[in-house]
Amino acid sequence: MSPKDPAYFDTILARTTQLALNHLHNRDAQPIGAQATAADLRARLMKPLLAEGTAPERVIEELVADVAGGLHNMNTGRFYGWVNGGVLPASLAADWLTSAWDQNAANYAVSPAAAIVEEVVGDWLKAIFNLPAQTSFALVTGTQIAHVTCLAAARHRLLQNRGWDVEAKGLNGAPPLRILTSSERHGSIDRAARLVGIGRDNIHPLPCQADGTLAPDVLRDALSQHSDAAIIVALNAGDLNIGAFDDFASLVPIAHAAGAWVHVDGAFGLWAAASPKHRAKTRGLELADSWSTDGHKWLNTPYDSGIAMIADHEAHAAAMTYRASYMLVADGVRDQMDWGPDWSRRARGFALYAAMRELGRDGIAELIDRCCDMAHALVTGIGALPGAKLIWEPTINQGLVRFLAPTPDATEEDHDRHTDAVIAAVNATGEALFGGTTWRGQRCMRVSVCGWQTDASDVERAIAAVRSVLLRNEPLGHAA
Ligand SMILES: *Cc1c(COP(=O)(O)O)cnc(C)c1O
């Protein structure tokens, strides 16, 4: 068949739809955690790249067969690892169309509809998070690159205030920049600091209080000790372990009084602002200068969905805008590459647009509230099992549990090893998937609920899986 034939894509896309549906139909019956080893996957996938091509249908049939057992079953109600959500139907479908439409979403001229959809998405997000009207934004790959985008804007503003044009001169000889942040920050802050030239050694972590938040006095003291440098204060809206929200209403004015830029990591926690029940945790959020979040965590879009939002739109544009003679620039519209670090890029606005329309504002709030309720039931349910110890009762969608080694005179190290062994054994049942973390020096099971499908029956089934592991009589194989 010629590619000019209107039916050229029919066979492969119809077959692919069927293969995707097979995956989705079986999702509750299949193990949640991947069971294949790296060696299994290499043995199947490392085919020689032949000189001649392969028929498209065969490429897809073999791909599906070869990845079998190597996919975590994330789009279910029993995946609780890594703050990863599932994918909403309209958002998945919009993501398929994004590929079929094959748009380059660099700017308006290259794809008008992609540009306008992003304008709409930006307005909706600002309203959901209750951010200042002039806030500008960029749709990027994830919170990691959202941090890079926000810190580039911060770097512009802070250095321009000191008479230094960083876009022209770079950082060689520039006034010093430092980041004051929480000991509970996510590692993506450190990587962003490396990428924008601030450097790891210029991150100064401050100790947290028992609830995981920064104390105003600690920040005030640190700001006065670092008054020789331009400062970015990086705060948490939902830290990675316990979902702690810094007290923005107290901390942001303190930072601003010292001339600092305040950036908020809200990879999942920013979405609490969408819920009337949980919104109070974000009090004062709107006072900050920049915010990072994800669509692919709590909103349940497909991956490749990060969002940078920046109140100082002039600093944002100064850090990103570029004009080349061959570019077509249209008046009166928003060109995406004026705001993000990409040039050619995926039209990632479509999947966000679809997810938000599918849920509506009330649906987003319900998703947030339901996940928090399920996280509470799951963590307290596991924590109440014999041999388990509740370490952090969720106040949002994150909680921690530790498992105590049943041997007499067991040490904390024994409990650490036992905790890792229980997590591995639960994951091996295929009934649910949990992550682990070291929190305040102790290994814990980290429980995160942010999938749209998790309901009470999933929670019961997951608790039963943990119970069955704890009731086993034989010793658990201790993970190294
Ligand atoms: C997941 C996460 C990140 C990183 O987000 P990506 O989308 O993976 O880049 C940053 N901060 C927190 C608190 C997170 O949970």
C-alpha cells in the first residue's frame, strides 16, 4: 500500500488500539510491579539493528511481546510508589492525538492550535492554584525542568538587581548566588542548581521542625548570615516523604524583606490548592515568585507534563526569549519558546487540557480529597498490623510505615533491613507496589496515593497483601 492511500495507517493503529486495550483490560489481574529482570528484557529487546527495515505491524507486535513483564502496572488503583499517578482516559486519548497530529509546539506559527491550547491551560492553572494574574508559565517535561526554568528567571532578576546581565555575560565574575532551602528538599533542586550554574556547594540546607517545615527564625537567621549574596529561598509545597507544606504566609515575607526570590517545589502538593478541604495548607502560596508542579503526578496526565509558573513574567521572558531570522513570529499570541527552554517540542498542552476538562474543577478537588482519604486509610491500616509501626500518619497523600524485625534484641539496623525485606516481599506478591525511603535515619515504606482509580477495595487488597507477608512464618530474604 502506498503512503498516499488514506487507509495507510489503519491496520497498524487498529492493531495498536487492540494491544493497548489488552493491556488495560488485564491491568487489575496482572502483577502491579514489573517481574522481568534486566537480563530478561535485554535478551528480548537487544536485537541486531538490521540493514533492512521491518514491517510496522511486526515492530509493534514484537515490542509488545518483548516488554512483557517489564512494565509496572501504574495505571491501577494499587500503585503507591514514587508519587506516580495513573492516566485519565481523555488525557491518554489526547496524548495519542498529539502524536497523530505531529505538531511542533515551538510557537504559534508552527502550530496555532497547540499555542492557543497552552494559553488556555495556563489560565486554568493560574485559577486552580490561585496565583497572581500576571503570572507567566511554561509547559515543560517535568518538575525537574520547571525548576531549571524558574531558577533561570530568578537568576536573571537577582543579578539584574545587582547590575549584572547574566544572559549576556554568564556567571563568570557575577555576584554570588546562593540557595537557602529545607533539609527535606527534593534532589531536583540540587540538579537544577547545577544546571543553572549556581552549583551544589551554594545550596545551604536548613534544619526542619518536627512537622517537616522550616521555622521562620531559622530562615531569618540564615538570611542575615548570607547577606553578602543574592539569595533564592526554595520552599516545599508537599515534601517528598511526608507531604509537608512550608508556612508560606510567614516565610515568604521574611525572604522578601531580605531581597530574596522565593521558589516553591510543588511537584504534587501544589494541587492541594484545588481542594477546598486541603487548600489551607497552601496559605500564602501566592506570595512566592515561582512555582513548579507536574501534570503527570496528581493530575494523572501521561508523562512529559511539568509546569513552571513565574510571577515576574519580565524576568521569565528575559531568561528564555530568542529571535532568529527564519522564525515566523505572530503578533498578539503567546509563543511557547519565549517561556521554556525547549525549541521544537511536543504539544504537551493537549493532554493537560483534556485532563482538566474531563475532571472539571470539582473533579480535580474530588481526586485530591479521595487520594488523601485513601492514603490515610492505607497507611493507618498497614501501621496497625502486628509487626508494623506507623511513622507518619498522612495529612495529605503521603505517609510512612516501618516494619520491626521479630527477633529478640533486634537493633534499628535490623528493623531497617526488615523494612526493606517486607517492602520487597509485598512488591513480589504483585498485589501492590510501594517504595522505600530513609527518613530521619530510619528505613520506611513510603506510601503515596495519587492515582485517580484508587478506591476502598484497592486499599483493602493492599493492606491484605502486607498482612500476608507479615504473617509468613519463614524468615524474609533480607535485601542487601
Ligand atoms: C517528583 C518530584 C520532583 C521531580 O519531578 P519530576 O516531574 O520527576 O521532574 C520534584 N519534587 C518533588 C517534591 C517531587 O515529588
